[in-house]
Amino acid sequence: MAKQIIMLMMAIVANGLANVLVKLGATSLGSEKKLSAFIVSSLKNVYIWSGLVCFGLAFVFYTIVLTRNKLSVAYPVMTSAGFIIVSLFSHFLFREDFSVMKIVGVAIIAVGIWIVSTM
């Protein structure tokens, strides 16, 4: 059971980190008007590539988790915990708003994760 929890945590962290890295990459791209220029810039961007690697790792870890756990438990935990991680990184790294309502929402999500994971 501990190994499954560790794998799920690794999948959650890798997925959250992937989203943050892709956002860093997207921020550094600027606003390319042509699709071809956007694609070329993206292919040269280390943050985009790092994000893709993290998405790949998240996929591998999550697939391992799904071989041993119920989808109806793993998916809500994966997505909800990922939302919490991304919200925190967004606030501290990108200076995005983290209002009282968002904090309440994150707390409700955390309670929901706990409820779903204990079923």
C-alpha cells in the first residue's frame, strides 16, 4: 500500500510540475502570430521540453497506480491534488491571486480528496 501511495504522489507531483514548466515555457514564448513560428519557438524551449518529460513521467507513474487501484479513487485524487499543487505554484511563482475564496475552495478540495481516498 505504501508503494502505491508513493507512486500516486510521484504522478501528482510530476503532473503539477509539468503544468508549471509548460506555463514557464509559454510565458517565455511571447505572442507569436504565426503558428509555424510558435511551433519552432516551442521546440527550442527547454521549459516546454521539461514539461513534456514530466507529463511523460506522470503518465508512467499514473499507469502503474491504475494497475493496482480503482480509477474512481485514483482519478479524483490525482486531479484534485494536482489542482492544489498548481494553485500554490501559481501564487508563489507567477504571483497569481490567491483569495480567501480560493483558499476555501482548496480546503474543500483537500477534504474531498480525503473522503474519496478513504472509500
